[in-house]
Amino acid sequence: MPWLRTEGWAGAVMLVVAVGVSLPALLGAIESALPRPVWFLLLVAYLLGFGAMGVVGRPWWERASLAVAVLCSWALILSTAGGGLIQVLVVLTAAASVYVVPAPATAVIILLNTGVVAASVQLAHGDTIETLILSSFYLLIQVASAFSTATLLREVRMRTELARAHVELRAAAVLLEQSARTAERLRISRELHDLIGHQLTVLTLSLEAARHLEGEESARQVERADRVARELLGDVRATVGEMRERSTELGAALRGMVEGLPGLDVVIETDPGLRLGESEQIALIRLAQETVTNTLRHAEATRLRIEVSAQDGDIVLLARDDGAGAGELALGNGLRGLRERFEQLGGEITIDPGPGFMVRGRLAGS
């Protein structure tokens, strides 16, 4: 069961409720068919099983923890013969099962829980009408709790998918804007080179020819004009080269990509003096996008830090979240494609599954 913000608090409240409904039996106010130490150990096992569903984050572990909680709740209820409010435990396990198993399995758990409640009431009172009333009541409560939990879980998943789509759209907008700026820079640079550069080249050649004319003063002025023209031509060429190589400021692009992202605090830090080509910048933006998307989908994290810096002549993007990490590293298509892109650019991507999932992308410096 993913213990995320609201869900985590809900799980904590459920544990408090479980302890509260068990207090009468713990204090001896309700008779139990089991010795009190054994009953206490069953309660501890129930609480541990219930709480462990959100700790490791592995499907097999969560299902095993749910099974422990369900079986212990049955033993606790049957041993007290329906005394007090101990039957509330089945409501808690039914609600928690929505996070762990599919809906049909939750339905089976609810039906079995209802049978246990009916058996406990029948053993305690032997009244069929009361048994039907109480078991029906707890059946409806379990169904309502399961539906409420499923609605909450669906809302969380929809928020996650919305956030992921938000990142992808912002990343696409950033890359499209960069592509448009690159195309515009190339157009302007060509015009500068074709028009001004050509004219200055002609001027330089003309002055070179005029240098051989007679007259000391004329030669001095011509020499000065020649020097100015050559300097101007060099400035134009330098400007054209800079416009071809200059890229959008990476930090602004990354911050624009994650701006307004719900449910995840993303901190972006970039060295202000980084100079990147278009291919390198696109690769870094794509890696940051994939990292943010995976964090939203899988990490159960609240904070992600992305740093881009120059290290030993290379450009390095380092991203780490505060989630539980991934025990087994299984790369999706996105990261595999990015690893190939980085290798084509002379770099690499390394991943540390955590805890605190870390991605490090390195590009060879130009």
C-alpha cells in the first residue's frame, strides 16, 4: 500500500482505530478464548502486517502482509466471540486490500470477513436475526470503505498521470521553442554572412587594391579603413559563429518544464557558464524529463533534485529523489533510448536504484 501523504495519514489513523477497538480485550473487559499474551501477540502481528503493507513496496511483500493481517483479524474476532467493536478490524483490512490486490480479490476478502463476523456473532449470541443484521451491517461498511479507498486511489493515479502529461507537454514546448530559436538563429546568421560579410569582403579587396595608389596621406587613410574593415569582418564572423552555437539557457528550460508540477517539489541547479550544443542540450532535457516522469510514476517521492554542472571537462546531470528507491533495476524504453542517445554523443548514463533513486548522465565536453 503506497503510503503517500493523505494515504499515509489514513493508514496511521487506521492503526490507531485498530488499537482502540482492541483495548477492551487487552484490558480484560471482554473475555477471550485465548490466553491474553497469545491474544496480544496476535494483535501485534495484525498491526505489523497492516503497517508493513506500505514499507517495502514489493507486490509479494504487500500481499503476504495483507494475508497476515486478514488471518490475524479473523483469529482476534473469533476468539472474542464478537465482543465489543473488534469486528471493525475486518473493515480496516477490506479498505487496505484495495491498494494491494485486484477488485475481485477484495470482494472475496469482504465475503470471507463477513462470514467470520457472522460466525463470531452466532457463537456469542446464537440469535440468527442478530447475526444477519450485524453481518449485513459490516458487509455494507466494508463495501463502502472499499469503494471510498478505490476512489481515493483512482484520484491519486489520475493526479500522477496528469502530472506526467504536464511534464511531457512542457518538455515538448521547451524543445519546440528551442528548435524554433535555432532555426531563426541559422536564418539570421546566413543573411548576415551573405549580405554584410560579402560586402565587407569586397570592401577589403578594394582597399587592398587602393593601397598601391600614390600619395602618403591617401595610403595612411586607406590603411586605417582597411584595418577597420578587417576588424568589422572578424566581428561579424564571430557573431555568426556565436549565434550558431548559442543555445537556450538550460536552467530556464528545465525550470519551465517542471513549473507548477503538482505533488513533487523539483529543485533545479545549473552552472551559469555552461556552453552546450543543440544535441547535448536536447539530450539533457530529455533525461531530466524522463527522470521527473519516472519519479512521479514509481518513486513515491516528494522531492527531486536535478543538478547540471561541468566536471573534469564533461557535462554531468545528476538527479536524485527522496523516495524508497527500486530494489531491482529494470530500465524502461525511455531510459534505454536515452542511454543510447548519450552513448552516441560520447557519454553515458549510470543509475543507482536507491533508496533515493539516482540517475547520472555524462556528456563529453566539447
